[in-house]
Amino acid sequence: MDDRRFGQEDSRGNWVPEKPISYGPFFEWPPNPRALLKFFFGFPGYFLPWNVLYAVAALLIWTYLTPPLETLATFSPIWAGMILGRNIVLALLVYGAWHVWLYVWRRQGTQFKYNKQWPKEESGAFLFKNQTYDNMFHTLVSGVPIWTAYEVLLLWAYANQIAPMIEFSTHPVGFIALFFLVPFIHEVGFYFAHRLLHWTPLYEMAHKLHHRNVNPGPWSGLSMHPLEHVIYFSTIALFFLIPSHPVHMINLASRLGLAPAQGHTGFDRVVVGNEASMDTSYYAHYLHHKYFEVNYSDGMVPLDRWFGSFHDGTPEAHEAMKARRMRRSA
Ligand SMILES: [Zn+2]
Ligand SMILES: [Zn+2]
């Protein structure tokens, strides 16, 4: 498949998608019913593949890979350790799969790769002088344990009626509706956490570490300072307030823990077979890594448009970003 059918190379040889980044029709007024139907039921769309995949994964994780509530009611390092082990395995499988496919086997070469350079093997900016090893270290030594700590705390809280819990049998509508709400909680939570991390003292102390990855790969996704992990995963604590079932909390926690892999692949699409391609559409976050001050969120909710930090990839948006910079330094 030829990536020039979908975009072009700029003067520096970077691949730029042809279509500007858009938020989809969810917040458009007046509503466009056809576009909304396509947004929800198209492929890729709101349901397929990712939101359904994460919801099914949460049901499986809760049913087969989480101890029952009776066990969770009494904290024990044994079950907490089991959940840590389960999350480490999930991270290795998901981050590892994206990394091996795109960066070790290089199954599609640099097709659809925004930055045609491969991450440097030797770079003094990274631990072990290697971007991938550095990223794996921060993910597995800090990211997954802090994700697990929030999850363990919430599981214990559900089991002790400290976090408000609902069951499918008593609240079927709320139970299903929460699966629709989790992607929004994820996105809005990420936006505000991320905005906070760009506040200069926090940026210097913590978020700078994530931003060393100017040419990110899948493992860059959760490669953060421990303080950033604490802030990033704190969205999970919202379930102390939202009546829900542990499966919804697991749905959000595993998205926060695993979705950054696909958000940082550095590729616009994954080529499957000869013609079909899977649109990963993470150009917005790629531009965030490139320019820092744009696109704090990426997805369905036009937060960056509302707050004036949107860069849709077009030359006009680029000029607008530069004008904002000039005004700030004037
Ligand atoms: Zn990032
Ligand atoms: Zn950032």
C-alpha cells in the first residue's frame, strides 16, 4: 500500500496526512444524523474496534483474572501481587505486540510513519543510552505498579462499600451506560491531567521525561516520571464518586494503562494485508510531542478547540500556533 495516496512528504521528509485532524460529528451543531451513524457504527468508529475491545477485555479481566469480592475485602499482598503480575503481563503483551510488529519486524517499513527516522539506538538523552530500554524501564518499574496501586485501592473499596457499587441485575441501564461513558471519562480526565502537567513547575519536575520522546514508539506511551503516573492514573479515583461496578473501573484503568501504546506508535495507519488499513489516527498526539503546546487531548471531545490549543496539521493551524507564540512572548 502506498502511503502517498493518503498524505505527502513535507520538505524535511516527514509524512503528513492529507486530511486535517477532526473531532468527528459528536459535538457538531446542528447535528448531522448520517455522520453520527457513521461515527458510531462505522469501522473504525466509536464502537469498533477499540471501545468494544476494551469493554470485552474488562469483562474478561474481571471474570477470570481478578479475585472475588470476598477475597478483596481484606487487603493481602498476595492478591495485590497477583494483580500486579497480571498487569505486567498485559503490558508486555500489548506494548510488546505493537513494538515487535512495527519496530522489530518492521512489517510496513516506514509506510505511514510520521517521522521517517527510526529511534536512535545510541542516545545520551535516555537511560541505558537506548530509547526503547529507557521507555520499558519507566513503564514496567513505575507505570504498571502505580496503575495497579489505584486498581487495588478501588477493588478493596468496592468490597468494603467505600466506593459506591451497582450490579447489572439491579441497575441494568446504568451498568450498560457506564461502558459508553468510560471513553469520555478517559479523554476528559487525560486532558485536564495533561494540561496540569504542562504547568511549568510540574513540567520541569515530571512531564519533561515523557517529552524526551520526540520521535515516539509504542513503549514511549507510558514512559513517564512516577509523579506523572500518580497524576495520570488519578482519574481512576473518580470511581470513589461514580456509582459503578468494578468492571467499569477495570475498563478505565486498563485503557489508561494500555491505550498509550497505540497512541504513540508513530504511525498513522497499520497496514493489514494489501489494501485494508487500520486507521490509528494519532496524528494529534504526535504533533503534541513535536510542538508541545498543542493538542493536549486527542479524540472525540473538542477540548483543544474550546481552549484554543488545537493544531489540525494544516499550514493555517501552524501559522495560528506561531501567532499565539508571538503574542505570548510580546
Ligand atoms: Zn505522549
Ligand atoms: Zn505533554
